[in-house]
Amino acid sequence: MAANQRATVAEYRSVTGWNIAWRGVIRSGALQEQLEHLQAQLDMVIFQDSVDAWHWNFGTDGLFSVKSARSHIDLTTLPANNITVRWLKFLPRKVNVFLWRLLLNRLPTRWNLNARGVPLDNIMCAVCAAVPDQVSHLFFGCSIAMDLWEKVRRWCQIHIPIFSTLEEVWDWIDVHQGFSNHKVVLEVLIGSLLWIIWTYRNATIFGDGSYRRDMLFDNLTKFSFNWYTSRNRKANRNWNQWLMNPTMN
Ligand SMILES: [Zn+2]
């Protein structure tokens, strides 16, 4: 970011304060905020009259080690609670990886990117533009999500509660006794539903506008059927039964 990256700290520091020339003009937004934050931190630093040197703060001896970096990253990025990741063998690998990232809140939503320091002009939901682009909103609260969840409720004719996290979804499937026969089907349906919301959301940002909202439920029925039956030799559902109610057999 600085124009002269080889300058010493002493060259950047004058008697009147910090004197750093930046490569680009920092006008506004997240970058400006970060710069102010940085300057506030720098103002608190007390200097010693010595040669510039690197110091690693996350070990005990001031020296960098992979182990200390790793434990710092784990400590600051991994969720504190023990979330169990499940691998659903009837869903494609890409959907499983997506669900895993959703569970750990590691999807590159605008909100998450912004939280990691990526400067963005807009952090609102790409679908409704009314609420910040957070996973709890996109997959559970956005109008597009509410609509799909409601359609699945009617399609399966079961009471599906309103969730706010994927963890809640998996907990609900696990504790619901009546689902023993179609637990796997529900996992496939819900995994497909979430995947379809994510791909639609991405299409609204990066696509050519050809993915229409009224295609979502049709895609959900098709994808979930194809994935479930093609990966499951014991699948005892045909397409007509699936369309009627995938949780009945
Ligand atoms: Zn939305």
C-alpha cells in the first residue's frame, strides 16, 4: 500500500507524526476506516532508538514459527463450538463442500468478505438488496429462501420449522423420530435447497440474467431427484412419486 515499501520506520516517522505516502488515494469506505484504525494504533507506539527489525508476536521468543502461526490462525478463525460436519453421500462433492463452508460460516458472502478486509461498495443481499448479505439472511430469511422453504413444506407435507442456521437444520433432522425412513431424503432435499439458493444468488451477481427465480423450485425437484437416485442403488423412488411427495414411499 505504501509508495515506498523499502523505507525504514524512522523515515516514515517525523517529529510531527507519521509521514507515509500511499500508492493510491484512499478516499472512503472500509480502507479509510482501516487507515484511521491503523493510525490510532500507531499513535500509541513508543519507539526505541535501534535498527528496524521484525518481531513475531505470536510466539514466546519473538521469532516466527509455523507452529505458532498455525495455532494463532486456529485460535482466531475456527469456531469455538464443536460443529460436526456431515458428509452426505447422496449429494455431489461440490454441494458437500458448500454445506461444509456454510456450516462454518466460510462462504464468500459480501458480509464475510467485508469482515475480512475486502473493500466493497455494497454489502447488501444480492437478491433483495434490503438486508446485509449474511448467510443467516440469504439461506433462511431472504424472500427467495422463505419462498423455497415454504414450497418444500407443502411438497413434503411436513411441518418444517423456521431455521436460522444449518446447524439447527441438522439438529432438527436428527432429533425428529418420525423421519427415520426418510431422513436421508430430507438431507438431500435441504442440501439441494441451500445449494440452489447459493447458485441463484451467484447468478444474480455474476450471471447474464437468464437464471430466473421461477426456475428455482423446478431445479430443486430435478437436482434432488437426480442426485438421490443416481448415487443410491437402493433408491426406491421414481420421478412421479418424487414429484408427488419425496418423503413418501
Ligand atoms: Zn435478501
